Amino acid sequence: MKTDIMFWVGFNAFVLILLALDLFVFHRKTHVVKIKEALLWSLFWILLSFAFNIFIYYWKGSGPALEFLTAYLIEKSLSVDNLFVFILIFNFFQVPQKYQHKILFWGVLGALFFRAVFILVGVALLAKFHFIVYILGAFLIFTGIKMATSSGNEDIDPESNPVVKFVSRYMPITNRHYEDKFFVRLDKTLFATPLFLVLVMVETTDVVFAADSIPAILAISKDPFIVYTSNVFALLGLRALYFALAGIMQLFHYLHYGLSLILVFIGVKLVISEFYHINMVFALGVVAFILTTSVILSLVFPKKEKPIVPLPGQEENPEA
């Protein structure tokens, strides 16, 4: 399914305009994002995604529209794991809550670039080497099983991050924050701030997560425009979702297992695709059922654990 170059240009221009409005108009002043504001923004991004889904339906038909919706749901649900890691990173570096939106903004912008590269390379490889389908399927099954058997709460260790090591080796780092600046000049020497290290960790963490999510989306659709746009809409709403759910995400402890089951299901779908075609409506139903069930089970059978450590800045803003 080919898409005219003008649609690619138009879509990316639309996304850049939205991001510019977000950073330079709606969030021009650094502030703590309250739950009400985050929920309204989350609703906006979700409604915008569904509106684009309707556009896909009238433009390309019901098949691509179902592919977009399924890919969007999978990417959106897998991104929840990113949010857990973001909480750990922000807590480790003691990032004040009012600076977290800026980091997530630039983190999402970088993620959009890397996802585009991964998607274009992945689609090209699948078109040229069909056997890669089986490798991707096996990889997703392995990843799903590995996710299910892990705790999902691994510690964050910046010193083991190779990119952070590289930055620390070749650039001096300040030992404290300078408001929301990534770089600061002290005694005529340019220093990176801890916020820049946080951004580096957020970007590299997303690259790792993309290694799981991109193959899963490519199992749903081979149309690069569908794969890319579904990824973009899921990522655009990631920041608002973070601030809306940061305080309650640990309640959904069964979602981790639901996501692993989805990866296994998509992996099996890829492996058997040559012998048996799983209907997209059925695949969408399975994904929705697993997500709904895991959330319901998390609420019905709450996990007994220590109280959630508040994010930096929340102690001073209990209503946030």
C-alpha cells in the first residue's frame, strides 16, 4: 500500500505544528502539570487519534483503519512500561516535577525520529527478506516470555548506560540542577546538567523499548504510513498519560503480564502467518480483551506493597 509523498509531508508538518504549540504556547511557562490538566490533554490526544483513525477509514478503507487502531492500542499499552521507567529515572536524579514535561517533550521528539528510522528499515527488510518475519515472530515470543518472568521493576543504574558513560567521559557534568537548562556555562566552560543526563537516559531507554514495540506493530501492518502514524499518535499522548497516571500506575500490576501475553500472541501471529491468517478484527478483539482483563484483575486483586514514593515536587503540591 503506497502513500503519496504529500501525505507524509503533510502529516509530519501537522505533528510539528502540534509540538510547537505544545512547547511554545500551552507550556511556554515552566509549571507543575496537575492531574486535571494532564487528563484533559490525554483526552485531547486520544480523540485526535480516533479522528485520524476515521480519516484512515474513509481514505484507505476498513482494513487499514483496523490495522491503525490495533497498532495504536498495542503501542499505547506497551508505552505504559516506559512510564514506569520514567518514574524511576526522575526519582533517581531527583528531577523536580515542573521540569519533567520539558524532558518528556524532547524525549518524545527524539523518539519520533528513531521510530521513523526503525520503521522504514524494518519495512524495507521485510519486503526484501521474507524470512525475517519468522525471526521477528520468535523474537516477540521470547520478549513476551522474558517480560512475564521479570519483575518489571528493575533498578535504574545510569553508570551502566553506555551513552551516559560516553557523555560523562567527554563532557563535564554539574552536580546540581540549573532550573530547566540542559547546559550551563561556568567559568567560561560549558557543562551539561543532570537534566541532560536524564534526557539521554530517556532517549536510550526508548530505543530499547522500540526494539520490542516496532516488531509488534510490523506484525499488524506492513504499510509504513500506518505503522508510523499509529506510533506517532501513541507517543504524542505519552507525556500527558505520564502526568495523569504517574501516581496510580503501580496499581495496574497485572498489566505487565497482559503486555507480555500480547507480545506472545503477536509473535505467534507472525510465525503462523504463512500457514494461517488471523483476522484483524479477531486480533483487535484479543488485544482489547487482554488489556481490559489485566486492568480489571489489577483493580479487583490489588497488590500489597509499600506506599508509593511521591515524585519530586509532589510533597509540596499534594493536590497535584
